[in-house]
Amino acid sequence: MIKRLSLLLLLLPSLVQAQSKAEKPWMLGPFQKLNTDNPILAAKTNTTFDCPVRHQTIRWEEKDVYNPTAVVRNNKVYMVYRAEDTVRRVGGTSRLGLAVSTDGIHFKRMPKPVFYPNNDAMKVYEWEGGCEDPRIVESPNGVYVMTYTAYDGDKARLCVATSRNLTDWQKQGLAFDQFENGKYRNSWSKSGAIVCKRVGSRFVAQKINGKYWMYWGDQPQLRLATSDDLLHWSPLETDGGKPVVAAESRKGKHDYRLIEPGPYAMLTKEGILLIYNGMNDIKNGDVNLPEGAYAGGQLLFNAQDPTKLIDRSEAHFIKPDQPYETQGQVNQVVFLEGMVPFHSRWFLYYGTADSKIGVAVAKQ
């Protein structure tokens, strides 16, 4: 027994080293949560905003802040994050704030939201649930393209907006509005991750076979769409008019209930890498995760044919296990949505329990 224990102790360093490697060679990671700094952003009660719809001053990020995207600009990390007030009876109206960091961890926030429901053509879709869950890439000519969710209190709808400076935004409307005379206009849609290539610290949308591509949806099946201009998107459908399935949930896994894109989809030498969020069903999914838990996985698609799934992580690579991740507005949530290469590391930003924001890092 003593000999066996001694042998185990000798092997322990190598076992730890093996477990610290990414599960598969093409995957990013391993990621380490910065628990000494997390959560890096939380709700604030002293920032106010004159809401043009309510015609009153509200504390726009008083309830929760979560689900951020991020870009590197001028050697700083710019984070666009979702914030909720407490005025709306159910949930809270969501607006998007902007925060800036020189180290990727400590952020200085702008006092007012940079994107929000207004008395404009999008009000019918955005009020009073708000503007949720941004994801940002750049167009080839340097314009920031943001996919976000408009929520009217009943349906979520995937939308597009553009900006040249991250503070002044132009709403471009519903992503699928022009497809087949508005076929998807009143259907649930959200979470658009555009395929892009890395150019230094920037992520630029890249055409494949003459089209831009986007993974989207929060269903047991991951969906696809294409575009000529990054503004107007066409869901990919079968000959029978059903959405083309890019990847499906798996029995016994953390993603049994749904698959939802994380940040952008990134072209790598192995293929298109998409970090995604999976929701657990304890009866049919991962018995080691709580019911309804959100945990992260990774997918790899063919770089020449984004509909073809090449490989995927066997298990989650990040899960809720900290108090700020297991308890909040929605318990047991790590929701991945923003990622940047910065100072020789990957910074992966995520919402924690739909209440706060955390970060995990990995070597590039």
C-alpha cells in the first residue's frame, strides 16, 4: 500500500500536467478563471440615464450586468456588456454599456449606456425587454458589426448594428427581416456568431465561397445563415424549408437541452473554431452538472464548408463552480460571449449567473 502511494505521488505532477492540456489539439485552452479578481464587473447603483422611452431618469445598471463582448482597440480592451435596471416589473430593461481596460481585468465604465431602446423604428422589437447579448466583429473596411438580441417581452429577435468607434451606433434592423418576405420576422431568433479571421488583435469577418457566414440560435440544433453585406442575413434552409442543422445536442452531455454560440466563430489552420454554450438536462445530459447549468464547449467546422462539423469537445471545458456563478438572477450559469487575444493571452469573458461578469485566461 505504501509503495502504491509513493508511486502515485511520483506520478502526480505528470497527471496534473496531462489534465491541464486542452482536451484535443485544435481546442483553445486550457482556460483558468481569475478567481482572485472575479467577478470583474457587477451592478452599480450610482450611474443614471435619462431614458428617452420612459421619460425619466433611471439607474440603468442597478440590477445586473452580464453577457459581454469585447474587442481590442488602441491597445486596450473595450467591453460592451448587458446591463439591467429594476424598473420593469419582470426582469429589467436591458441596455448596453461600454467599459475600457488597459490590462484586460480592471475596467473603467462609461457613465451612460452606448446602446439602448429609443423612440425609433426598432422600438416595437426592443421595448420593454431591451437590447441584449452583443457580439462584435469588424467588417473588412473597419466598421464594427454587432449582432444583438431585441426583446419585446415576448420574443427574442436577432438584430444587427454598426459603428466606427463603439460609442455611436446605427441600428440596421432585424437580421432576417428581408428573407422570404419576413418569414422569420415573428420567430424566436438570437445569438449570432459571425465567421471571421484573426488579423493581429482584430477579428475581421471573412467570406467563404463568396458569402459571409454566421452560426446562430439557442435550440437543440445549431443553425446557420449567410450574407453578402453583413447586414442582411438569410437562414440556411433545406429543400423542405427547414433550418440546416450545423451541430446537435448530445445525450449524456452538458449540451443536451440546447446549443448556443459563444463569441465569434474563428478561422484557424484546423478549421472554424466556435466556442459555444450548452445547457444541461440532468435526466438526459451530464449527471455531474446541476439541472439547467450552462457550461462551455468547443466545435470545429470545415473551413471550406461551414455546414460540416469536423470535431467537437467531448465534455465541457468550463462550468459554474464559484459562488458568483452558481447563485444569482439565474443560478448555475457560465455564459461565454466575448474573447480577445491580449498581452500574449486569451481573455475569455462571460456572464455569471446572469448577474455579474467574469474572465478566464489561457496562453495563446
